[in-house]
Amino acid sequence: MKGVNVGVIEITESAHLESIEHFIRMNDAIFWVAMIDKVQLQHESVRDLLRNYFYDFHTSPPDFTRLQYVLGHALGMARLCLAQPPAQHLINTNEIILGQSHNMFELKQQLTKLSHCQLPVLITGESGTGKELVAKKLHALSECAAGPFIAVNCGALPSQLVQSELFGHEKGAFTGAAQRKIGKIEAADNGSLFLDEIGDLPLEAQVNLLRFLQEKTIERVGSHQSIHLNVRIIAATHVDLETAVKEGRFREDLYFRLNVIRLKIPPLRERGEDILLLARHFLSQQQQTQRLNFSETAEVALLQHSWPGNVRELLNRVQRATVMANGRFIQPLDLEIALAKPLSMGECLKSIREEAERGALARALNETQGKVSKVAKQLNISRATLYRLLDKHSLL
């Protein structure tokens, strides 16, 4: 498919979605457009596939005028991306977003694809997964990277001051407004505004935010003058906004405006091969003079733990362990984690060996952007052995 910029895939009712996903991942330089029956859009698995892997979709029966427009737009975007220098530094380095798991590899690929896009992005994920970190990376890769990155925790804003905090106010607009104040949105002009916990934003403020997204203008509290702004909106939430919409706690029109592109950050329990990588990284950050390491039982305990608090919990436990450890090796007790079951030395070594094997595979896939021949060459194994290992570790 060398030289092809845009492709069309028909997703029939009997289509094997995992096979389509695998095929697109092997041909991810192409902007894919899906041809699909409208009824299939009711299935969440189909919607997830479209959101994560397709540039756009067209429902059957085909409207050739609209299809021509969709394909032309996709071709234009593909050529624009080819004209831009590739953001290889995101794929090849992990200085900020650490992770060698399949989930994180896909997330980094999505971030790379969004580097020349200024559309609103909604980041979802459990508390502690690193949503703000992803938002900062998204800003750093964008065309507005030279501009400000302004973060706002919507859940921490005093209800009576939400409008003033977001949109600013004029002198004398209300009691205590002794001078003009620039709001967070205006402060983010020519940059990115990160709205964390967007689901906690009061309904009144949601109306004004929607107006800004539609018109790109704001009015400070106490003023009728419209101010035109160029701000990229990145929102994040750990709650189900679709449920919040059904319950009347979140505006449906605002949800659709924000949910143009969605990035889902996986919980740490779904990133097993990243746990020790992150733990060792945090440990190296905490140490100044002493040189600590994790004992084998501590590493097994880290792998067994369910991590309800995600990456933030891991960081906190490592920080505690560096203070509480006796000697050169951190033990499970220092982490305040108990082994789910006592392991023999053979089981312990097998667990660590398999974790290292899977990590090496995931890292090679990451560095080669999923090119099987390059992975086999890098690991000095045959393609047959590689496919067996990929199947063993569910990386196909």
C-alpha cells in the first residue's frame, strides 16, 4: 500500500472487528474512512473502533456527493500530515509519558496524530491515571505549544466565582471586584485551556462555555464587549458524562462539542508491564545519595497489587518506601503491600522473567511502530518465534 494516503473499509454486520483493528494498526499511515450501516452504530465496540482508528465514516447506502467530500477532506489532511515533519520524538522517547504496554503505545500514537489538530479533546480515565500529564503532552506537540497552558480544576472552583474565574470580570462588576481581572480562558489565548473534572462545572457556566466553543468569543462579567480568543480546549473527566447528560447534570450540546476527539487513559491494572517501569522511574527520582532497589518479593507484590489509585498511588507508595526502607532493598512492608499469596523462588523468578519478556516485546513494538520485521531483527529472533511470543502475551 505504499503511496496510498486514504483508504475505505466496509464494516459489515459479520465483520471481525479485531481483524480490522489489527489490519489498520499494520497500515496506520493511511487515513481510513469506514463505510457502515447506520444500525451498527448502536454497538459500543463499533463506535470505539471508529473513534480510535478511523478518520471519518459514511453510512450506507452511499451518498456519493457526501462520500466524495469526506474522502477529499481525508486526502487533504493526509497530505498535510505528510508535508509536516513527523513527530517521531514522541514514539521514540518516554521522558514524560512512560509506558511500554500496548495500551500506552496506542495512546502515544493517537497523540502523534493529533499534533497538527486544534479540535477539542476529551480525556477520560480514572483518578490518578495522569490525565493532566497527557493534556500537557498534547499541548507540547500542538501548533500552539509556544502559547500558555492554563489548567483549571472545575471541581475546586467556588460556585459563586465560577463565571469570574473562567471569563474574568470588570472593575465594580460585583461587591469586592476592586479591579479588572482576566479570566482563565482569556489567559489561555493562543494556547491551551485544560478543564479538569469538567463534569463538576455548574450548568450556568456550561452555557457560557458552550457559547465560547461556538463563537470563540467571551464577555467578562460586568461587560457587554465581546473578546475574540484563539484557545484550544482540552477537557478531562473521571465520571461518565453520558450518564451525567441523561441525569440532567451536564448539557448534551456541550458534551458533543467537547467530545470531538476522545482519549481514554487506561487504569494501571490494565498496564501490567508498565508497573515496574514506573516504579523504578519513581524510585530513581526520589533518590539523591542512597541507592535503593526493589527486592524480588517487592516486585512481585507490585505486580500483584490491584492499584485502585493508579499511577498516583504507585508514586505515593514508592515515596513512602524510600523513607521507610532498611538496607539497600525495598520490601513489600515498606510499600505497605501484602503478597496475595506466598510465592516460591521458582514462581517469583518466572513471574519477573515473563514480565521482562513482555516488556521487551512491547518496547520493541513501540520503537518500531509495530513493524514486525523490524521487531524480529531488533530482538534477534525469527518471525515465527516473534508471532508465538506476541500471541502468548496477547500483543497481536
